[in-house]
Amino acid sequence: MTTTNGKNAAPEQEKAEQTPVTENNCNVEKTRQAMSDLYKNVTMAQSCIKTLLPYVEKQEVTKALHKQVEQYDRYVEQLDEMCERLSFDPTPAPKFAITMANMGIRAKMMTDKSITHVAKIMLQGTLNGIIDLYRMIREYNDINPEVMLLQKQILRYEEGKFESLKCYL
């Protein structure tokens, strides 16, 4: 590819010209990857909480965890609707990763069922989700604005949950 002055165009410029965009001038592939990553984040959190729930004896904490699962259900519904509108099937979290995380939770809970221990496990998982969301927001900056907004909403939600779990330590 050459420019008007006869010199070769920079590889970045050539890449930018090949990047698929929608009518909103968003990178389609990055939007799809962001939706898949978000879907993995939310479903992993949801699965881990469901695994942890049977071990929690304090009703107040059980109720809070059920509310979190319900919120993650709403996020999954939002993602499903977005994916349907954009004709895309998100890649779920690998079953192996979910199975390993759930086995780890079960093993940890066999040794200590205290609320402090539950909070510690939840804080570790939530922090992993927060780190992933910050990475996604930084990496996927030219995506569909609706997906970007949902990323930020989920990040704020998880940061709030992180703060609320500290009282159980």
C-alpha cells in the first residue's frame, strides 16, 4: 500500500483500514471479544457463588449471596440481549476452569466454614473479577458504547461488593 507521496503506509494505518467497524464506528471483533470476556466474568462469578452458598450458615450472608446471583442473572440477560442484537454467540467460560474453581471452593470450605473464611474467598474471587474488568476496559476502548457501559456498570457493582464484604473479616 502506498500513500499519495509514493511512500509505503505505516503498518498501523494499514491495520486500521482493515479493522471491521459498525455503523457506530466501533470495532466489531473487539466488541465481540469484550462481550465474550464479560460473559465469562459474570458466569464465573455466578457459578462460584452458587457453589459457595450451601456452605454458608449465616442467613444474612446467604441472603446477600442470593441477591448477587440474581444480579449476575440480570447481567447475563443483558449480555444475551446485546449478543442477540449483534448476532453473536459469546464464548462461555471453559467448563474446566469453572470446575477447577468450584472444586477449590469446596476444598477450602471443608476446612473452615466461618463467615470470615467465606468473606476471604469472596474477596479473592471478586478481586480477580475486578482486575479482569479493568483489563477489559483498558483493552477494549473502541467497542460498542452499550457494551462499554455494561463493563463499567459491572465493575462498579463488583467494587461495591468488594467493599461490603470487608465487614465480615
